[in-house]
Amino acid sequence: MGKTFARPESMSLAVTHYCPGCTHGIIHRLVAEVIDELGICGRTVGIAPVGCAVLAYNYFTFDFQEAAHGRAPAMATGIKRVRPDLTVFTYQGDGDLASIGMGEIIHAANRGEKFTTIFVNNAVYGMTGGQMAPTTMPGQRTTTSPFGRNVDDVGMPIKVAELLAALQTPAYIVRQAVLKPKYIVKAKKAIKRAFQYQLDRKCFSLVEIISTCPTNWGVNPVEAITWAEEKMLPYYKLGEYKTPEDV
Amino acid sequence: MSKVLMKGNEAIGEAAIRSGCLNYFAYPITPQSEVAEYLARRMPEVGGVFLQGESEVAVSYMIFGAAAAGARVFTTSSSPGISLMSEGISYMAGAQCPAVFVNIMRGGPGLGGILPSQADYFQATKSLGHGDFRLLVMAPASVQEAVEMMMDAFPLAEKYRNPVMILGDGLIGQMMEPVEFPDSKKTEPLNNDAWATSGLDTRKSDTRNLVKSLFLDPEALNNNNLLLKSKYEQMKREEVRFEAYNTDSAYNVLIVSYGTMSRVCRTAIDSMKADGIEVGMIRPQTLFPFPEDQIRAAADVTHCSVVASIEMSMGQMIEDIERSVQGKKPVKWFGKCGGDVPTPEEVVA
């Protein structure tokens, strides 16, 4: 009997440092599978963010750069402008992309930079220990919103996919989740389309992925998935916000 | 090759192209915006990359990304813009990426002014960003010298895998002088297969490359910093540049001055010489590494009774001069830092 399931060649043998129940591992695997399927491992450069995925480069087998907090889209711009033949993606969390790096992502998207962004939204700062993010849900308790996010004080959470889709230039903007297999299948399709658009249509693509953080949410992994489905998905609606056909 | 009359900022842009650098990212700021304006037209003519970034912060990472991917790349800015770029420059030094940063200095602190200044001496030579690192800093005193330093800067950045800074001032950027671009200074980038993230396929390699400045293990971080230190020590041994003026006379005063300020000093020295007063000058062309030994030797002659640091800043370079002279002679300061360049008459006085 042949092998039906194996580690993607774009994934390394390293054991990840992620917490139990964290969904980064799933997303890493989806990215690696897509890169294998497209046969682009030898001409791909990934950019790791600051945050929980700062060590993401340990888990892939192709070239990688490490950015400062929020600056990955600017680095990707630099690579892609001087080496348009490379396939480039940034892997960023919500504190990284939607807070300190909001300027970089908006301008890179608006210039139509020809790279792909994997945006992992788990509504909290992970690496620094569970502080409030721009995507933290109303009333959600974090270490810097101990009484729950007060939207009168700090506003409503930012919907990144909708915000970027409002720009005319970006071509493929989509939000999916990795909470259950039915979501994961769609997330992989979105990631593959995003890379395919980069290769074929030479356009900017972003996949926002609703994710969990049991450790910093203070719940077990199963409760985290339930919470994300019940609290996050009604606010962060899944689907394609923009496709190249719209542009 | 014949000479052409060019504005300093435009000549800097052209010098990069002539040296073999066809990638430029920048953000506009007075008094160096002419570099971007010139290259916005010129880069398409030579098949190069021109991009106006959304901020100096973003530009510094465009430079970082491009350099890490193995491209020869540069940017230009002025004082407040360099402060914003300092974040990316620190990351580049830590990750050992070569690139050229040009600072056409204006007055500070804060918004300061838009006129020439040398107020970023400390920033350029001591602490351009967080962490333990240095840049190789070259300071041109003419448009021609700015051209030649630009053309030398790229191979030096690649030799050390470290950012290099050209530290000019608003006058160097704005004035027009005849220049030529020596063909002999055109260079090919060094092979960077060992470290650049150029894509596994293009290197025909099984070993992937990783460009990063994060070392969580204390021993690994210490080792990285020791490696960086060894490069800066090598710069001190191999890259010191300076010019001596009127030091074959029995000078009573030794001036140390650089950039635009040194040209005013030269005029002052000539006029004093006509009056029978001998003054010598050491002009550092590299500010890091600093010509310590040469200044000490020039100060340590019997006819020299005092050393003068003449700078368009409030006493910054004087600290390096004092360190060089090692107390053998008194060191005085003269300078102005409002934007108007001190006149020869003020220097004489």
C-alpha cells in the first residue's frame, strides 16, 4: 500500500514551539502543501513576522527572511521589486499586521505588490503574553483589557479583509478559518488561489485566517474553537471579499 | 571622460548607477529630494528599480528585503528621515546585509531646519539605532568626492556585509560642481550565494539561506556580536581615510574638520598663511573609522600648541578628537549649527 499522507517537502523536521491547541501548525502545513503542489519551493522566499510565528522559518525548508514588527510587507516589496521571479509571502499575526504594521500592509496592498500575505487573526497578542490586539473582540478580556475590551474607549475591532477590499488595487482578499476540517479545506483552497494569483496574475493577495489562542484566551483548545465560532465568525465573516475578476 | 556640471544630489544618484547599483527606494525629504526626482526619470532608462515608499520606516525595510535577496540597493534621506530608518538599519547590521544609506544632513533636533548641518555626527558614528553595531561612514567635501565615495560605498558594504553611510550636508546636496564618473570605479557585486535569500533554484543549492537578527540563545547572540565587532576592528585597520592640509608647515594650530566645513577652513588657512600664520588641518574622510592615529601624530609635534574641532554641530566630533589626542594637547571647539555655514572670517577669529 502506498503512502497516502506525508510531511510536505517544504516543511522541515523541526518540532514546533507552538502551544497545545494552537492553529499555527495547521496554517504552516497548508502553506507548505500549497508550495509543494505548485512546485515553487526552490524559488520561494518567506518572511517571518514578530510574534508567535517569529520562528516560523525553522519549520520550512526554503529561503526565509525575518522582519521587524509589522514591516514584513515592506520587506516583501523590496524582494519582489528586485527579484520579480521569486514567489514571496509574508506570514503575519494581528498585532504585527493590524497594529504596528497597518501602514505597511495598506500601502503594499494599494500598490498591488505582487506577493501573498497570510494573516493569522486570533484576536490577541500571543508572543508578548496576551495583550489586546486591534482585532480583540468587544468585551474580550486580555492582560491589557482586564475588564474586557471597552469599545467606547478603544473602538471596535478592525476588519482587515474588509478594509483592504475597500482599496481599488488589491486583487484577491479572502477570509477563512482553521477551526474545523470543513474550514481548513476552504482555507487551503484560498491559500492556493492566493499563491496561484501571485504566479499567474501578478497581483497582491491576502488570506486572513481566523485562528485560536487557547493559552492567552485562558480556555482549553476545544473551548477555544467553540468561542471562535460563536464570537468571532459572526463578526469576521468568512468568504472572498475581492477576486481578480472584480478588479 | 569629460566633466559635467551637476547638482550634488543628482550626481549622487548618477554615481550609484555608474557603480552598478540599479535599485533605489526612497521617501522625499528636503534637502535631498532631488535624488529621488532624478532617479524617478533615470532608473527606467537603465532598466533599474525606482520606488517611492510610504515612509522612511518602510523604505528601510524595502532596502533590507532587497539587500537580503542579494541585490545591490541604496536610499537617500535627510536627518529626521534617517532617524526613522534607523530601525531597519539596526536589523540590517544584525543580519549582516549590505546597502548604502546617504544622509544629506539638515539641522536638528526635531524638525530643526532645512539648511546644511553636521548635527548627526553622533548618530552616524556612534548609535544609528538600537544594539551594538557601527556603520562605515564616509564624509564628502565636494560633489566630486561624493560621487567617488558613492561608487566606493557599494563594494565596501559588500566586503563587510554591513550598511555604509555617506554623510553629506545640505550644501553638498544642493550645490553644483563639475564632476566626472570614473569608469574604474564600476564594480560587480560580490558573490552572495552563501547567505542571500535568492531562491534555492538560482543557487543550485540544497542549503536554504536564512537572513535574521534574532538569536535567542545568549551564547549565539554574543557570538554574533563578536563577529560584528571583528568587522568593525577590520574597518579600523583597513578603511581609514583622511586628507592633510598645510601639515608640512610649522603650524601652531591644528584644525580637524570635515565635509563642507573643511572647505571653509581651507580658505581660512590660506588667508592666515598670507598673513604669516601657519595652521594645519586633518580632514577625516571616514568618520568611522576615525583617523585617530593620524590626528594624534599631527597634534603631537612640538610646534602645535592647540587642536581645534571646527564643526557645524555643537561639539560632537570634538569627543573623538579628544580621544585621539589623548590629552597631549588642549582641544578647543568652534562651530555653528543653525543652518548658516561659518565664514572663513569667523574661523580666523
